[in-house]
Amino acid sequence: MFPADSPDALILGTSLDHQHYDVRDNLKLSKDFVVHSLRHTMLTRLGEGGAEAFTIMRIAGHSSATVSRRYVHPTPEGMERAFDRLKELNAAKFERAEAEAKAETAVANGAQGVAKEMVNVENGRSRESAQVFEFKRTGP
């Protein structure tokens, strides 16, 4: 948006300010709109998109996550997504515990089991693994 005189040249702060003023005036933007507003908007949108304060800290070069927290604004949608993720995690943990309990019961009753590791893949990433047990009944 604000090119230097040549690809290798650095942009001076004063030059950037002058270019910003020209663009702002041409677009009839408020005098309150400053270059830093672009940075703030980007960081805020990262926060709205679900980025954690530590991720924003790394991107922005902040010295602490405390500074970055101002860009993370909880929204009803974001809170709903957080609870959905918690619900999915709890369901996976419950399924795993249930499978393990069934396996222990079956083994205690004389069945011989074989455990297989199953991986739940969501959006191309493995999220939670669970064991699935196959049993052969032995004895009467």
C-alpha cells in the first residue's frame, strides 16, 4: 500500500506518514484513522478469529501476552465454539474410558482381547485417539 522508492529501500517513518495522509484524504477517511489503526484492526481480527493471546504476542512482537490480551475480545460465537470444543473433548475422553472399562470387564470375564489404536481425524489433523477392543469369547 505504501511503496518505497525502490524494492531495496527502507521506508522512512515520515515518508510513510505523508503517504498515509494522502491515501486517507483521497479516501475521505477520518483524521482519527492512523497507520497504527491497520495494525490494531489486524490483531483484533486475529483475536476474533480465535487466535490466543500468545499467538498474537508472537505475531505483533509484544513483550508479554498481557499486552496482546487487549485484542482478544470474547464474543458469543467464540464462547460457543469454545464450549463445542470442550464438549467434543469430553465426549472423546468418555468414549475412551467407556471402551477401556468394557475391555477390563470382558477380560475379567474370560475373554481375550486385542486392542487397536483408532485416530479421530478432523480437518486433516489428528485430534484424539482411542482404543477399540475386539474380543473372542473363550470357554463356555
